[in-house]
Amino acid sequence: MAMKIFSVFFFALLFLASPFLQVARCQSEAEADVAEAVEGGDLGIVGEDVQDFGDPNYSSAPEVKTVCVFPKNSAKLVLAGEQTELLVGMENIGESPVNVIAIKASVHLPFDHRMLVQNLTAVAFNNATVPPSVQATFPYVFAVSKYLQPGTFDLVGSIIYDIDQQPYQSTFYNGTIEVVEAGGFLSVESVFLVTLGIALLVLLGLWLHGQFQRITKKTKRAPKVEVGTRAPDASLDEWLQGTAYTQSASKSKKK
């Protein structure tokens, strides 16, 4: 019985810990690209007046390459109501300078992108230009609503720019993020996991104790070997009658 309970708690622990044990998608190439980015001169100042860029639905320019990195947050955990930073890397492989206008993002339901959850704050840039054959990095800080229910959502981030006064838009990230409750996530989950671990250790101790008692009882109940007497075989006595063996046996009885 103890073994069955131990197995149930073990699989329950694996199920609950799976979100923490899951491996985020590899970003080694993205991090390398951003690490090699060259921030040349004045890349621009974040505008104080945030504009509503809406959804212009511009096409992307083929001479612009973008990459996105969540610094020190490869699991893409976003605390509800608190700021999260990501870095947008841009490489201009064309012959004309790229004027960066803004960065915007939105949160959607993972199973249907048409279901918009939240439009995040757009960040506008002034005088942010990326010359030809240059790489640049732009920070983007956002915060999802503190009332957003914890869970998995899709984040769609885009950078808006123009080349030769022609507007373009490139999506630098279109993937999942894990929204967790601020403050309560670490404390509640840690306490729960510690409690579950202690319960598993107790069950393991009870199971080992039961196994030890069972082995001890089997040792005590080992069968005893008894040596008894055997009645003489009558046929053997008849066959030996008249021999020296019967005569010596009869003499010993008389004595």
C-alpha cells in the first residue's frame, strides 16, 4: 500500500514540476548576434509621448534582419504587472540607412491569434538610424496587466522603420511567454514543492521501514530441522537373523 502511495506522489511531483523542468528553445545564435551588435553613436532617444501606431500591416524589408533576446530570462517568464526587458537586434545589409521609428508588441491567446489579450505600450525612437552594414541593438521594456491570469500566452513584437521614406515593419518575435503571478509565484510554489518533497521523504521512510520489518519476520520464521528416530525395518531384521549381528544385538539387550 505504501509503495502505491509513493508512486502516486512521485508521478504527481513530476507532473507539477514539468513546467519548471521544461527546456526553453535554444537562443544561442540570437544571443551571439546581439553580442556582436555594434551600437554606433546616437541610436536615438525614447520618445516621451507614446504614439498609437495601431496595426499598419507594413511589409518587411529584405535588407533588414532582426533578432530578439530575453536577457537572463531564457525561460521567458513574465511577472504580471512588472516590467520585462527584451533586446531587439537589427542588421542592415542594404545600401541605404534604416530609420527606426518604433517598437510595439501585443499579447494573444496561444490557440487563436485573433483573440487579442492586450496591446502593450509602444516605444517611439527619435533620430535612430542604422547605417548600411551595421548592427544595432534596441531595448524594449514592457509590462503585462497585473490582472492577467497566469498561464501561457503568445507575444508578437514588431519594429517599425523606414528606408528612403518608405515605411516597413519586421516581426522580431512571435512565440510563447509564460505569465506568472508577481510575488506569489516563488513563495507559494516553493512552499508547495518543499511540502511535497517532505511528504515523499516520509513515505519513502515508511516504505523502507516496512521492508525491513518484513525481512526480519522472514528471518525469524525460518524452518527448524529436527532429527528424529526411525523404527527398525522388520524385513531387515528377518534377513539378518542367524548372523553375528543378531547375536550381538541380543546379547546387548540381555545386558
